[in-house]
Amino acid sequence: MRNPHNETLSPQRPQDRPAKPEKALPERKCILTNRHDDRDALVRLAISPEGQVLPDPLARAPGRGAWIGVSRADLEIALANGKLKGALARAFKGAPLTIPADLPDLIEQGLKRATLDRLGIELRAGGLVLGTEKIAQAARSGAVAWLAHASDARADGVGKLAQAWRVGEEAEGSGMTGVILPLDRAALSVALGRDNVVHLGVTDAGAAQRIAGPLDRLMHFIGAAAPEGPPGKDVPGRPTPAAAPAAQAANDDLDTKGE
């Protein structure tokens, strides 16, 4: 077949191709509020073979699961007044269940462990910088994608690194300081196998994204502020404006897989 006059056979240039639509972020529905939210803001509950309701911090356990998107304080109320028991009975289709009295503690401990484990993985992969001077140097050069501090970090140390970060991001005056983790220096030091870990600089955007999953769940559950990123950039783990309208009827509060 002949080509029409003046039609080129060269492939489209990348800039001429239509942009791919944003992929909707997966959502789940809270069994206590019936509200949909990004799954990174919700905690999955699963049943052990003995019928005990336990947290699934990484949302990977096999079998049917139920999701909660409330804070620890609200969960404690729902546990005390029986609302959680009724919601779980409906979610698990009347299966015999045992709800531990310390379920809120188990959830918080599990979320902290998942966050610490992820930090350890990213440190071994080379995505984290430790040590005040090393972080400050990387931050001033614009190499720090995300900055975090232990819950017991001193204000002057936080301020020094925050200033270096703002300089590197050309964001002076923005007020960004990084996120104060709900983890103290003792917990961070043990998890990362280093002495006196107070500050963390994340230099890899992919690492920041992976850390954000368990950390978002933890921060949401304890009612803390969301992770902070540089102005004008998407905060790792949070929906972008284009992907935010992702509530889909197909995403149920229950699932048959860990995903």
C-alpha cells in the first residue's frame, strides 16, 4: 500500500505521544466508618487459624481481610462499645472470632516494626544517609529527597538540618523541617544497627516512596502529621492531584487476597 503524499514513516517523538492516564491508587473502605481512603492510610486486619483477629501491617497475609481507617483513640472506643465486634462479624461473615483486648497496642507495635524494618532495608540498599554532617552536606547539595528526625531529637539539630534541606531545595522561607518520627533514637539505633541514630536523610525517591507505605499507616493510626516533602513535589506515599479521585466501586472493604 502506498503512503499518502508527505506522510512520514518515522515513529512519533516521545513528546508528541499522548500522555498515559494516571493510574488510580488502590483504595479500601473502613469497616467502622464506611469511608474509602488510600490503602496506605488504612490498617488491614486478618484472622489467625485459631480465629484471633490480628493486625496485618504489610497487608500481605493470605485469606479474607478487613480494613480500618480510624485513629487509635477511635478504635479504642469502638472496641469498648462493641462496634468493632459487630463490624468484624459482618466483615468475616459470622466466622468465630476472638478480638484481643490489646488490639490497639498490637497494631501500633506492628506498624512501628514494619516502618523500622523498611528503614533497615533501605539503609542496606544505600538509600539512607546517617550522621548530622553527612546529611547536612547531602541536603545542601540538593541530594536529600526526604528528611526525618527521631521523636527525641533536639530542636537545634532539627533546625540545622532543616535549614540545609531548604537551601538545597531552594525553598528558603517555606518552613519545611522534615517529619518528626513517632520513633525515638533508641528504637532507630537498634533497628539500623548504628549508635545514636537521630536524623535520617533519604537520598533515593524510590526509597522514600517505599518508606512512606508503612509510615503513612503508622502516622495515620496514631493521629500524627503526614510525611513532609519539598514544596512543589509530590509527597511520597500520598496521592497526586491527578490520581486523588480514585474512589472506585470495585474496591471493597474486604478482599480475598493480601493485596
